[in-house]
Amino acid sequence: MSAPMPAAALVAAAVQPDGACAPHELPGLLDRYPGVTMLSLDCFDTLLWRDSHAPTDVFAALPGVLPSQRMAGESRARQLAKAARGVLDVSLDMIYGAIMPRADTRARGLAIAAELAAETRHCHAFAPVVALMREARWRKIKVIIVSDTYFDQRQLLQLIGDAAGADVAALIDQVFCSSSFGRPKSGGLYQDVLARVKARPDQILHIGDNHKADVIGVRPFGVHTVHLVQFEPDVAKQLRMESTIATMLFGAGHGVLTRPQPHRAALALGSPQESNPARRLGQGVLGPLFFGFDTWLRKEATALANDGGQVHWLFMMRDGFLPMRVHHAIGATNSAHDIEISRLTATFASITGDAALIRLLADQALTTAPALGRLLRLDDATVARVCGTLAPVPARAALEQWCLDPANRRRIVADARALRARLIAHIRRAVDPAPGDTLMLVDLGYNGSVQSLIGPVLAAELKVTVAGRYLLLRETEVSGLDKRGLIDQRHLDHVALDTMVGNVAVLEQPSTTAIGSVIDYADDGTPIRAANSIKPGQGEIREQIQAGCIDFLRHQGDASIRAGVADDHDRHWREACAAAMTRLMFLPLQSEIATITAFEHDLNLGSDQTVALFDKAAARRGLRQKGLIFQKGTRRMFVPAELADEGMPVRLANFASIRFGSEMTFGDVGDGGATVPVVLVKPEGEVQGVCSARPTHDGFQAVCIPLGRERYPVAVQIGAVGHHIEVETIIAVPTCEYLHTRPNMASRETAVAPLLDGIVEYAPRLWQCQSAYAFALLQPPAMGDVDDLMLVMVYRVLGV
């Protein structure tokens, strides 16, 4: 065997400038090298790409061999080969000899064949590289493959042909594998290549994705080298985080490909061609998501059609707007239509009689009187007359009693019947189904509430089947209706589904369209809409995001060449979509956050109320007060975006606690703080004690002083813990709400102004304690309706 490459040559190659190209630049690359007579290509991640994040993910799909056994066997085989023969690379046969030391040749042969079959199922050719190969052959330039791999030449050529097609394999003149020569490209493999090809080094162009192997390992031999930069840094980071999320959602798995990413090639091809952040968000996240969704919908529609009758695709506006755009961009079916049914119109139209009205009132037991009035289409004057000046709870009860009065009940049911007729006219404007047809309602999800409300009515009055098909489905009841989701309880546990549903607003707002929510219909079914409450700037960004999503479809079609489709290809897209969606929800990139930073979410229940998606300043206060537990009490729609500046440990801990349904309270997560002397000032005398200060975030600690029903002043001897103190907040709050962080806790906080003794306040919230006995006297507010009052002082020590 030839000697390894000299170290000096490796160093020289490392410091020399090298060519680099993005994937979309590959087809025209030969124009840069007019004297080249031979094109040399790396194989994996250059010509052949896998549908997974890492090469070892394929090992999970091997029958009878665990991924850990496969990796350990390869490691042992390399150690043995180096010790016995001084070689660095090994063959697949040597690897399985180490994995199965007591198996016979036939058994090992079957295992090797199974690995080749798994690779074939999960590999495809990268189309820009194939285009480059075809261009080379047209120019009469020979094509060779030089690969660091445990496959031999026959196995690798077979894999290329089986995965990419015989026509792609036919473009290759020679194949060189490191396993056959015992050393990789970084160890001098190209010296062996040059001895076996009919070309001078300066006539060869080598391209590969691994800079160390394909540039530093090859350039010292005088060969032209180009580094194929697979992914831009932010895309590579996105894919790493998606793989992490996939593992936490689906586990390691066995017998199937883990961490599938069938959209990798399209992202590699498209992202370098787009600089607009909003379009990149659409291309990189929503594109794969809605491509996978539409692919699944087409198969669902085919399955529904097998039951007889025509299947009519009804995209539910407003959230169904982007799925409809994607459907039309890919190639619309003849029966794809948009319809507008809001929860408001569906709720009222579902009142088919007294029993339905009574059931609705029970379902809306926690709804305020004004909101209930909007749902029942009562005018403001009627609600005001019935409720008068009553407090919220009695007002709600009074309005319900008014609704149950027989005369009022008949009026509501009659109005609902009229709206229902107008809603059905709206359906018929879009599509006039024949009896026995199927209406396939398409929406993002997540509960299918509109289908639950109006689906049975449509089925009965139109004599059709109603099927709901959703991107994400997590029903809150066992509806018994025909509902399915690309991602639903068949694929993930209920905690994981709840995890995704909690931040679904970040997906809804970019997917919708710039129309107001439907509140009624004309007699001919024309929708009557409320004003659009979303700011115009949000609509402009949304349009850019959606345009990027459509761009992805083109790149997906241009990126890959496959000889066949694996049996589990549908699962690959489902899991990739789930990981991509959840990654956006919990680990958004800074560029993505900047794109949607001003987005608002409209509540879409007959009101113009909007809620901010996130508020980083509010989150910082919450973290300092309680740590990650703070988020359980917030109404904001996209809390994980608020944690983007807090580091990956905090962000992953947040996701893990939600994904796995952690029951931890503030008391559980805040161990390890200091103790602070406190004095309770009672009329009969002072009571001394100590309270624990629990660590929260950024070095802050929260000292919690339980008072119960007592409202005696408390002196906090803060000088005992430090000389310079930064105070974040001092509040009075119900104990149970603070420790367990229940919803609406923030509305019951009351700020407490301290009286300082022995403390100089140099700036707001910055104290200098003159001695260890310096204290802050806290006078709790009355809050007479609270039985379990607690004082909370959040601080951090700046100096001792």
C-alpha cells in the first residue's frame, strides 16, 4: 500500500484558498475549469443524499442489528484492521465480522444485503450533481466516484443504480472506495486514484461536501478541488434542531429510519438563492410542512373516493388559505374550493332546537355575558338591558336565564335556522354536492370544532358524508366523527399533541389571508365579514412568507432523483413535518423571530380582540420572578420566542418540561438559594425567622414570605445577604397562584413599596446596604379576598 500523505502537504492544503460552491451553482461549474478532462465526485452527501439527518440514522432501520451494535462493530473492525495491518478503512464484510463474530458467511451476507437494501430505500440522487454529470458526459469528460465508505466498488455502484436509477449509474466510468485501499481521502487515497486513472492531476476536478476529506485531502496532489457547501449556517442549525426535536417527539425508534428529513435537498438547493428573511421562513419551514400536508391530503381524498361519490375539497378560510395555495401550486384537483365558516357562524347555526341551545349554554358556562351575547347574535342593547350593572358572574347567569325563557328560546332557534339556511347556500355557491358525495373539510386543525358543530347538520341536510382532514388534530372529546390529521393521536401521545397545539398561533398567522372573519351570509350565501383587525404590515410579511412556501415546491421537485419510493415515505414526511413545526414553535431562529416580531393573533370569535404573539420584556420579568414556571400563567401565544435570548439549556429545558408533561412547581425547581432573615412586626411583639431565597434566572433569587390572612409588616434583613442588591420586584400575591402558576395569576399581583432602613438607593432598584442589619420594611396590602397571601421579593446580589 502507498505511503500516507506527508503532514506538510496537509498543512499546505489547509491554508491554500479553495473553491466553494452552493448546490444551485453545480450545473454550471465546469465553465470555471476549461482544461478539465475528468470529473471526480464524492458519493455520500454529494451525489447520494440520505433522507435522514445523520448517516447513522439509517442503522435504526437494520433488521436484527441495533444501531449501537452496528456502530460498535465498525469501531472494533477499524481497531483490529489498524492493529493487524496498519490500515485505516475497513469493508462492510469486516464490520459484520466484528458485529457477528460467531455467524457463518451466509448469515453475514444476509445482514450486509439488508444494510444495502436499507440504504437503497433511504437514499436518492441530488439532482444538481446529476445535471453536472450529464454536462460532463456531453463535454466528453469522464466521471469517477471517489468515496470514503465501507462499501466496495460493486456495492456502491449497485447502490447508486438502485437508489437513483440505472441511467445515473451509467454516467460513471470508475468507482474508487476507501475500503478497498485501506485509507480515506484525508489519508492519501487520491494517490491510489491517480495511479489508476488516465489523467494528470491538473486535468481533474474533484467535488465533495467534506472540506477536510475533499479539499485538504485531495488538493496536495495537484487536483482542482471544490467544496460543495451543502447548507448555509442557519439552515444547518435549523436541521440540527429539527433532529433534536424529532428524537424528543418520537424517540430513537428501531426497525425504521430515525430523524427523517426528506426536505434536506430542497432546502440546500433553495436557501442560498433567497435572501429575504420572510421568504426564507416560508421556504424553510412552511414549505416542507404544507408540501407534506398536501401529499397526505391527496391520498386521503383517494381513499374517501373509494367509498363512492365525488370528493369535494373544501378549504376552510381563513387558516386554510395557504394549504389551498399550495394545493393549486402543486396541481389542483377539479373539486377544490374555499369556503368561509367561522366558529361564530358554526356555533349559532348548530342550534337546531331547544336541546342544542341548552347544550351550547352548558358548553359556554365560563363565557362572559358579552361574549355569550355575540355567540347568540344578541344585540348589545338586549344584553345591556338583561345584565344591567350586575357583576360578571351574576350577569352571565341572568343572560342564560333570559335565553331559556320560552319566547326568547324560540326566537334564538328561529334565527339559528335562518342562518343555517344562509350557510348552506354559501356551501352551494362553492360546490353543489350530489347525495352520497363527500365534503372533505381541510383546515390546520386542531380540534375540528367547526366540523363538530356544523358537520352533522351538513350531512343531514345535504345528504352527504362530511370528513375533516387536518394538519394537526387533537380532539378534546370523542366526537365519533370522521376526523383525521396528518399528525394525530395515531402517531403521537396526547402530551406531545398538546405541546404542539399550545403554540399553534405561530403557524396560523402566516397561513391565513387578509380578510375579516365571517359573521353572517347574504341570502345567496355571499359571506359577510367583520373588519380585518390585523395590521397591514403583518399582511405584507405574511404574503412574503407564503411566497417562500410556494418557492419550496419548485425546489422540492428540482432537488431529488429517485428510482423508487420507500414503503415508509409517508411516515418520513409526517415525522419531518412534526419536527419542523415543533422546532419553529419551541426553537425559532433569531431571523424567524425578527420576521414575526410584530405579529398579533386575532381571537376570531366575533370580536376584534388581538393578542400579542410574544413579549420578551414580560418574559424576562417572569423568568426572574419564577424561572421557567412563569409561562404557565401567560395568555401570550408564542412564549418560546421569548426565551430565544436565554441560551439553549433554558430553551431545551422549557421544551422538555412541556413535551413530557412536567408537574413541577416553583418549589421544585428553585432549590439551592440563600436564607434571608425576616422579622414579622406584630402588635404583641416581633417574630424573627428565616425564609429561603430560591434561584430563578440570571442570578436572581425569590424570597417568599407566607403570611396567610395576616397583614402585619415584614422587615426583610437584606443586608445579611449582600452589600449591593439589585431588586427586580416586590409583590403581594396569593400563595397558591404563585407557587403553582395558575392562569390569570398576574392580574392578582399587587406591587409593594418598601421603606428602607440602612439602605441607600443609588438608582431605581439598586440598593447599597450600609450594614448587615439593613432592612426593607414591607407593608402588605389588604387584599381581603385572599386567604393565603404571600410577599415575594426578587433580587440578586451584585457584591458581598
